[in-house]
Amino acid sequence: MDNNIEKRLQNLKDRLSYARDIFAGKHDDDLSMLEEKLAEFNARASMGELQDPYTDIVSLEDLFSYVESRLEGLITPMDKVRIVRHPQRICLRDILENVYDNFTEVGGQDEHSLDPSMLIARAVITRRRGKKTHTQSVMIIGQEKGHGAEFRNGGSVKPWGNAKAQQYMRVAETEGIPIHAYIFTPGSYPLEDYPGAAQQIARNIYCMAGLRVPVVAVISEGGSGGAEAIGLADKRLMLSHGYYSVISPEGAAAIEGHLKAGERATPELIEHCAEHLHITAQDNLQFGYIDRIIQEPPLGARPNHFEFFRQLRQEVIRATDEVVIQSRGLPGFRNLALSRLRRPDINLDETYLRWGLSSANKNRLVERRQQKYLHFAREAALDKRPFLAKNAAALRDWLSKPWVHLKYDFYRKHQRRIKSMVEEVGSEIDLIKSRLFSPWRKIARLPAKKTQAAELTSLSNWVDDQRRSKWNYLSPRYKIDRTLTCPNSATYGCLDLWGPDLFAEFAGVCSHCGYHFPMEPEWYVKNVFDVDSVYEFNAEIEAGNPLNFPGFDERVAQAKAKTGVKSGCMTFEARIDGIKMVVAMLMGTFRGGSVGAAEGYKFVEAAERAAKKRYPFLAYVHGTAGIRIQEGTHGVIQMPRCTVAVRRYIQAGGLYMVLYDTNSFAGPVASFLGCSPYQFAVRSSNIGFAGPGVIKETTGMDIPPKYHRSYRALSRGHIQAIWDRRQIRANLKQALLTIGGRNLYYR
């Protein structure tokens, strides 16, 4: 056989091996038939019985293509997961070499500089208009899991890799060039080393929510927070054999099967979870979380599918052009240009469109992006508010808007200016008077007028004269008529604590070492805020089962019956010493405080309410286990969605604070909680991206004891202070008076 036949034969062997890998024992009849035909061809070739080897190899290739096309229609969601994980799958380096005309990798090349699993490149696309050639620059950001998988860490990005991505997003914004993000990750590496996995993902999402350049994302393997770190885009495209999910099917199976350490889920349970998580491109297009599907060859794109790369090039150019057009000009002209751009016969390499945007265009671009995410997943929550009540609230907002603008944007604004001018004039007059009368004071030996210094507030210490024998709310556990042992007794020698004292007078705090026993959400609502000042809103929005995940309706119903609330987020207005504020509380008692469509809906509404009323906004995290996996991408989309709401509130001049308690992990901490400029924690709280079990499973590392404790989060700058539970009210009051945005009603 000549070299050409041998290469084509080896290609067929690779295709057969690939098909066996992705189908994992299924469709054995078809694959065995291909194996027999391949062996027969080899046998005939070795004996020299091939009359026309080129005709025979073409027939064999046609047979392979026919069988692959037939098996394409039988692919399951779990098969697609195996496709994107396969070593033969296309990777980012393949895309750079085949989609763009030239590129230069930047931002670190090895483990000792910056994380190589996050690849950054400056690339160019050459397009023509008539005889004139135009070169357009673009910033490529994406996870690289091929071409040295061990070196690249399988596309699992470490915190400093995401920091590198954020840095070059800012560079692209400065240079005014579009960003193309390629998502090839099973999830971020769950290290809390500086800058911290959760904290850095939160910073990335917050940054992307306000980038003033077009952003296009292409999803192949979108694993939860790792995908969201570079996934908040104007246009999101998805490869037809890719997946986008809140958790891997194996992880979901471990949770659903209640597996212990070392146990493995059955293939049937994994397939079941992959199907019901709705992770495919078709599912996400139906939900509206992606804009378009890029069709791949049968059984997925591999490096030798050059026609696919040509198609991918056209799609990313089209998406970038669409974003630019939608940010420019009059609606009529935009619609005409978009309709022409979407014609299937158009060659975008021959149709040049300038990607530069004016300042007004950039403002429109950011507003469109933010509004897009704010409207995601509304239908996935159960909104039980009466029709009239819902529309009455919208009408009140509409009617109050002119008054709010008049009061805060006009009257208060000019009031501050006038006050500032009066203060400056008064200071000048005082200076002149001082200089005029200073000689007479020296002669008459007049003592200078003494002014009493204003008393500064400070964080108060817990001392005996501040102890309260009666709180507004007592934990039901104060009725425990026995002693309890502090978990730190072996280390600090704490004496046993009597239940009625511990959960009543001591507020669940060890009187010796200060260890905080967990308390109910009601304790904080009743004891932190002014009596009878709490007004809950949107209580009718309920957690549901938008994916119809088997058996989940019963579990949600049990959580509602057990806790007496309808979701894991309670939103309310309250006061602290008369200062009004909006609070969104994630309650660890409701399915671990996990966040789904309902919780995200309520959080966004709370942020918008705080912005309209010019109130401070507090996110109190009684506890959160992360994103609710049974809601799939309906849950994970709350990460960028809520972050957009928070960014809009902060930029409007509000004060957004986060207070962590008990256990706070995963998606919420890596997005809308972690992006706050003011984050605090109650003592004995745990904060991080992933729990010890997940870190052990994904990295193989045993983390040190107390790895997620609040003082570690303080040491790496994730939080700004640690508070005693009994001092939350005093510390919050001080924070309200000393920090905050320019647009608060009481400023």
C-alpha cells in the first residue's frame, strides 16, 4: 500500500476507535460491522488482492460516513459529554490555526508565569470589500485543554488564569477591539489560593457585565462557574455536540444517588441525570440562553474537519457584525443590515463591516447586554403574585419614577452643590475673620473658641455591660435542658455550656472562645433590624421544578412545608436605627440555601427596588450550598444575571454589602456575592468555591483543616472584616454611616 492509502486507513481506524469511545459499549452491531470491513480490507491488502485500492478505500470511507450519519441521530446527552471530553475533539489551538488569519499568544506561557490552561491571543481576521483588503483585530480568550493536556490542566483554570483573562479583557476594552471567548472547560480549579477561585470568577463576571466592546462566546464544554468566568457575552453560540451545565452528569449522579466517598454512580444513573439536566445545545437554545447553534459534522468536530472551521469563521464574524450593527444607527437601518447579514449565501469574508463604536454606541451595547441577562429565566420561576397586584406594583414604579428623578437627580443634586458652595464661602469668611481679629486676640489675650470634637463611631467590643438577657427572638433550642460541648473545647479548654444560656442570653456564642453555633434565619430578622420594621415583598415567587426533574417536585414541597417559606431567598425592607434598607437573605434552611430561578428572580427584583428607592442593599447569606443543580442552566444563568443587577445598582450610586454566615459556597459566592466591594463574615463561617469533598474528587488533593474558615478569606482579601454575631446590628449601623454610594437617600 502506498502512503496515501495507509494514511486514509489509519484515519478510519481512528474514527472507529473514536466511535467506540463516545458510545461506551452501545451500538456494538454497527461498530463491529465497521471493524469487520476494516479487517477485511487490511487482509486483502496484505495478500495483494486489491484490484483498485483507491476505489475500495473510497467505498469503505463512504460506509463509515453512512454509519456515522445514522448513529448521529441516536446520540444521547451523555454521548455528547463524552464527545467534548475526547482527546480527538477540536481545541482552541485548532480554532486559532484554522479560523483566524494570524495570531500571537500573549499573557504567559508556563505554570511559573500565568496559568497556561487559560489561553490569550491577539488574532486578526482579513476581509475584503471589492479590491481593498481590511485587517480586523480581535482578542481571543478561552480555555485550552488539548495540545499537552497535562500542561494545560485539562482546561480547568486556576484563579490566576481567570485573573489573566480579566486583565486582557480590559486590554481589549482599552484598544477598542472585540473579544471572542471560547469555552472549553469542565469547571474551574477549586483552589482558594490568592486571588481565590470564587472571588476571581466573581470579578470576571462583574467586569464582563460592563465591557464596552462586543463580546462573542462560543461554548463547547461549559462547566458551571468555569464557563461563566468568560461567558457573559452579547452573543452566545454553541457547538451542536457541546454541553452547558450547572454540574457534570457524574456529579449530579453522586448527589442524586447519595453516594459516599469512594463510591461510583452506575452508568444508568449518570445517563439519567445527563438527560434530565437538559444540557445540550438544543435545550439551551430553547431556553434562550444561547443565540445560535453551530452545526458540527456527524459525531462531533475533529481537527481534520476543515469545512467546519470555515463555517465557524463565518459564524463568529456574523455574530460580531450583528452586535456592532445592533449597537449603531436607526432601527430601520439596523433591521435592513441584519436581514442581509443573515442570508445563508453571504460570504462575510467579502463583506467588510467596521467594528469601531462611538461612545453612545458603546453605552447602547452595554445596556443591551445587561437587559438581555436581566430578562433570562423569568419564566422558570413560579410567580404566584396576583395579576392585579403585579401590575399595580409596576404602575406604582412608573408613576413614582418622575418624582424620584425630581427628588434625587435634580433637587438633591443641586442641594448638594448649593451646600458645598455655602460651606466653601463659610470657610473663606472664617479664614478672613481669623486673620482680621488675630492681632486683637493677642492684645486682649482672648482664648480661642473651643469646639467640641465629634465622637467617632467604632466597632464595639463585646463586654459584660452590653450583654442582653432578652433578645427579640430566641432560638427554639434554648429549651434544651442539657449541656453542650463547644467544638473548640479540646483546643481552648472551653467549659460545657447549658442550652438555655447558650441559645438565649449568649445568642449561640461560646462564652469562652467565641465559637458561633448556627442559628435560624429568624434570629437575624428579629434581632438585627428594628422591631416591626421588616416588610417582606415578593413572597409569592416560589421555587419550582422547571426541568421536570424526576422526584424533585416532592423534595421542593417538603422544603416548603418544613421551613414555611416558598423559596431559599427572602427579600424585605427593614430599618436599623431608622435607616431604611433592602435585604436579600439566602436561607440555608431551604435546601441548603441553593439558588435557582426563583431565588435569582427575587434577588434581581430586590436590587432594582433598592436602586429605585435609593436604599442600601444588603445580601445576608445565612447559608448557601451553591446553584440548585436540578434546575440546570436555569440555575447557573443566575450567576451572570444577578451580577448584572448588582453592577447596575452599584453604578447607580448605591451601597451593596454582603454578610456571610455558616457555609457559603460555589456559584453565588463566585458571582453576585463575591463582586461586592464590601464583604464581611460572621465568626465561624466558611467561605469558598467548592467543599472539601468536591476538591478531593476533582483535584485529588486533601485540603488542610479549616481551609475555608473566614479568617483565611480575610487573609487573602476576599472579605474585609469578621464580626461577632451579637454585634451585627451595631456594625451594620456603623457601615451604613461610614461607607456607601453617592445616591443613598440619607446622604
